[in-house]
Amino acid sequence: MNRAFTNARLIDPANGLDEIGNLIVENGKIFAVGKNAKTPSGVKTHDCKGMSILPGLVDMQVFTGEPGEEHRETLATASQAAAAGGVTTMITMPNTNPVIDDAALVDFISRRARDTAIVRVHPMAALTKNCNGQSMTEFGLLSEAGAVAFTDGDRAVMNALTMRRALSYAGTFDALIVQHAMDQDLQSAGVMHESELATRLGLAGIPVAAETAIIDRDLRLVELTGARYHIAQISSAESVETVRAAKQKGLPVSCGVSATHLMLNQNDVENYRTFAKLSPPLRREEDRLALIAGVADGTIDVVVSGHNPQNEEAKRQPFAQAAYGTVGVETLLAGLLTLHHADGVALDTLLACITARPAELLGLEGGTLSVGARADFAIADLEAPWVVNADTLRSKSQNAAIDKRKVQGQVHACYVDGKAVFEL
Amino acid sequence: MTSIEIKGAFAHRDLLGIDGLSVSEITYLLDLSDNYVDQNRQIDKKTSVLRGRTQINLFFESSTRTQSSFELAGKRLGADVMNMAVKTSAVNKGETLLDTAVTLNAMNPDLLVVRHGDSGAVALLAQKMSCAVLNAGDGAHEHPTQALLDALSIRRRLGKLQGLRVAICGDITHSRVARSNLLLLNAMGAQVHLIGPQTLLPVGAEKLGARVFTTMREGLEGCDIVMMLRIQNERMEGALIPSVREYYRLYGLDREKLAYAKPEALVMHPGPMNRGVEIDSAVADDPERSLIRDQVEMGVAVRMAVLEALAANLPNNTGEAE
């Protein structure tokens, strides 16, 4: 079972490692790493030919259709897409049918994942029963069953009192509360960023205030309760500024952004392109640039795919009727590497957002190449350019917002517990 | 008029909006419409321009005047016209759209006139059709034949569009009529004022080339044309405006408010009117000032012109116009 991966650029933001060397795997764990890691004799050797070895990615927001809508995506198909993208840990969202709001359902996800998925799967459980925004779920029992955080997924908790109680109660378990910051009243019938483009297209807009109103409210409640609070995705410059200020105040706040929001802006919905219909919506170019700056300076903690598979029937609709979401778990790394190449964001900063930082927030092992850690890693050519072709992605659904876009960075292999789960 | 000339003057398979039309294409359609106005006033109103052609009017939203206007236009050009009203529920709206497109396409229509409640729905449907598609109104996006008939009404009365100042008043946010008119009037060199309460004015309207006002007194100053929009019932009573009586007081067009515009200013309305809500009968029915009857007449002529222009570009056109 022992293997040596030689002649690799080893990059591990958690340990400040970036050097040419070898990675030695023994019994599914990392035995040695670095330029001084000697290849033991008689070990099967894999020559990485100068390619990079990264910690396996931790994608903190993945929607699947299992249980209930397996035609969109199963845990198995999502995990295959993940492996092809170098993602070794997927955090699944509770918005399935039924909603994951009960310990038995968390157990169901874990068992299905163990039996069918090729990467690690950790579910977030619902924050409120049936994601109805009213009554809390059993944080204690759900945590015991393996839920890593609590969220209503693609729905905001609108009731401030419910949110206050959830944040208060979560303190007992040091649970992470994850919010989808979208005020449903302010959103109303809105389907894209509120702007002159929305006006021209005759589409109802979603103002930035729909996001900031929820964040502002929740931050007050975090001050009141002291609970750990995470915004799943922010989409605006204003939100970056708000989170930055909250962190300076020392509040236990973190936030994420989707890789798609770092690459596209509202102009990508021109011609009613429903593949770019996302929640939160793609906003102005200045928002995109502010989000990149937020990642670069650490205001934004994690980058997620927000992977949300939708079948063609759900997307081939008039824009207002079409489903939200894009697939993305397979292109998460390539998307970020493209930012590194195009926008000059430091590589270790970007990689930390998809490895060590999400693992740390969720209290998970992994996201590093530390000696003794589980051997979850990806081998990638960080430079290789390619064009995203939605039809060849491994997800069961092909709704890729970045279809036909040029990206840079190709995953060549992916390992979980030292075993190859993907090879190009 | 031969088909080859038409091709040069109007080179589009579909008419999905005013967006994308050039000044010469708009002028061409208006000139062609002028001829049909004259023809429609004769005893024999029929031609055989569309003889043998099948025109389907597919209306996902109910409409009396637009649908009958298209129906009359098609029949006067000699087409076989079929009306289809599709009842939609919120649940199966989109499903019905694409299913219907596939079904209709199999019937080999030549011209499909579509109205739908969702912005962009007509363009989506057009992708699935192999015939010419006319947008008869999609959501809050475009209603191109309305803008053309409004322009024709103005041009016939005042002789030009260039340099005129046109006020569009009312629920701009939800109005496809306002968007198509704004695009067309801007293209033709007119100046557009949008007037309404802030809750009914869309974000960024200034950037689309209009001046925006929240009072009739300011907005109507120097206007040659005052175009009133219908206010939908569901927008009233507290959601976007507090009440009908307050709306009428502030924005309802009566003689007093009309006096803010130029002394000879003309009044328009796409219909159907809510008398006593957005417009006073004394103004609406004044033959000296109201173009509302003209608009209905021009509607048929404009739709005949558009149908002819699109039919000329159909791939199997045999030049029956001669």
C-alpha cells in the first residue's frame, strides 16, 4: 500500500510549504513530505514530472439531488465530478427531498456516501425543521450523527427571533450557523441583480440591500449571542466591506464566495442566459473585483463551488421561471487557478480558501499535507489551459455557467486515503 | 414591391423587439405601414401578399385588441389565421411553452405571433421554431408593434419624430410598451421623459437614454406627446401606490395636468384605458388632442407591414406578392 510521489511541486498553505520534493504515503496516511522526504526502497514510485501536489480540496457548498431528485445528481455522480476536480471532501446541503433535518437522515447521507461516493461526504443539516425558517432542528443529535454545520441551504432564515434563538442554542455545541443572505421580501420577484441591465431585459431585480440587510441584522445577533456565524456566499462589494469591519471588531464571523462569482458578472445573463441565473445573483464588475480583493486580503475565508445541478428542463425556461444554480465542483480548482493567473492573487491564499480554511471552520481533519494526515491530495498541472465544455463534465447535469470559458489548471489525479479515485 | 427589395430593407427572420433594428429598418416599416393605412380605408381591403401562408396567433396572456389587430392584419393580407389561447397556471407555464412550440412547429406555420407573460419567453420559443416569430409582448421586456404603431400615429399627425419630446407616464417598471417606445423614440431622435412615482420607475432608466421625473408638472414641460400607460389593478391598493385616488390626483391626466405640456400637445394611450384612474375622459375623447383612436387604426396597418416584411424573408418565399 505504500507509494512515493516524486519530482512534485508540493504546495500546502496550512504548513507554508511550497517546494520541489516527494510525498510518501503509507497505509493511507502521509508518511513524509518535502524536499528531504526520501523514497524508501521497494516502494512503488509515481513520477509527477514537475506537476503540483495539493491537499485535496474541501468544497463547503455542494447541492445534490439525493435523496428525492436523483435525476439531477446523486452522491455518487457528484463525487465523481468532485474527484475529477481534485475535491476530496464535499459538504452537502440539506435542501433535498426530504430535507436533512433529522439524525436518521444525516445517517442516511453518510451511509449512502460510504457505499456509493468516491470522495468524503459530510452533510450540513437543516437549521430549521423542513427549512421552514420557524423551529430549530436538534443541533445536538444532528451533530452526534455527523452534521458539520447548520443551514437552511438556499433559503434565508427570515425570522430574526428564530435566528437569535438558533445562534444562542448553537453556542452549547460550538456549532457553525450558515446563512444564505437573501432577504426574501426585498428579493420579491427578483431574479437577477437590480440594475439598468435588468431594466432593459424587463426582469425584476434583486437589490444589494437584500443581502446586506440580512448580514447587518445577523451581525447584531452574533454580537448578542457570540455564536459562530458563516455567510455561505456573499456577492457584493458592500458585503465584503461589512464582513471586513465585523472581523476587525473581533466577531466570530466568516464568509464564502462562489468561484463563479469571482469569474463572471451580471453581463453573463445577457440574452436571458439561464445558466448564469444564480442565487445570490451575479452582480456588477466592481463587485466581482471587490470579491477578489476580499479573497486576497483574507476577508473572505472560503471559496465554494455552490455546485447546484439542474437538468435541462429546469433551465430551458423563460428566465424568471428557470431554476437557480450552476454545476461547479469539477471546475472549482481550475476557476481559482485562472484567477491566480489572470488577477495575480497569491497561490497559497487561493488554495487555503479551498483546503485548510474550510476544514478548520468545520472542524474537519484534512485540507493539509501534514505528516500523519490522511493522504487526500490532488496532482495538478497548474498552468495547463483548457476550455470548459459542459457536455463532458462528469456531473449528471450540464448546467455550467462557465461553459465555453477558457480556464487554466488541470487536475491529473486525485487520491483519497492514498487510493486513486481519479486519473486523467 | 419585390421580395428581394424587402430582404435588403428588413433582414431579420423574426421581430422580437425594437432592440437591434436600425433607423432605416424602422423607417422602412413605417413607410410600408403608411401604404396599408390607405389601403385599409378603401372598400376592398384585401391583398394576396400572404396567400397560402398560415399565421398562428399564440397568446399565453389574454388580449382582445392586440390579438384581433393581428388577426385582421393577417386576414387582409390573405393568410389563413388561427388563434390559440393557452391557459397557463404558474406551475406548468414554462413546460407548456416549449411543448407548445414543438407541437406548433410540426404544423408548419409560416408566421407565429406570440404573447407571453415572461420577459424573454418569445425569444426562447423562437429558437425552437422554423418559421418567422413576432413578439406581441413578452413580460416587461418588449412590445415592438405597439412602439411602431405609436410612432406611425405620431409621424402621421406631426410629420416627424426627430426632435420631438415625448412623455411616457405611469407604471414604467412593468411596461413593455414603455421599453419598446423608449428604444424606438431614442433611435429616431426624439427625447423621452419617463414620469411616475418612484415605486413604478425602474432602476437605471436614465442610463437607457431617458430623463426621469416623479412629478407631472416637471416631466411634461415642453412635451409634444403625452403617452399614458395603463395601471394594472394588482399594482394598486398599497403595494406600489397607496390608492387609486392618490394616483389619479398626482398622475392622472386631466386638462389641468395636460396644460403643463406644450399647448398643442397630443395624448396617447395603448389601451385599454382605466378612465378616472390614469386618464380623464375629457382628455381621452378630445378629437383635437387625443390620438387614441388613430393608434388602434395604425395598429392594423403596422402589423400588416411587419407580417409582409417577415414573410418576404421566409426561406420558401415564391414571390407571391406580385
